[in-house]
Amino acid sequence: MRRTIHKRAADGAWGRLELVEQLGNVGSEVDRAIRAWNAGRIGRFESASSGPSNSST
């Protein structure tokens, strides 16, 4: 079982953000994943590129 890193987002705060804020956060995660991949930190890349950590669906 994976731990939830962003508890506020998992609790519904994500849906209350403006679209531009959500896109900014997504862009930051993409950048983080690219930097991790380029640095050879595969574990970090997988953590940044994996889906949501809670499986409520």
C-alpha cells in the first residue's frame, strides 16, 4: 500500500484549486520527473510519474 504524500489534495483540496493552479502543479511534477530521469534517479522518476496514491476507485 502506498502512502498519501499530499493529504490535502487527497482530501479534496485539489478540486477547489483554480485550473491555472492545477496546471502549474502538474507542470511542476512533469519537470520534477524529467529532472529525476535525466539524473538517473529512477525511483524518483517513478514516484513523480505514477498515478494517484489513493485507490478509492
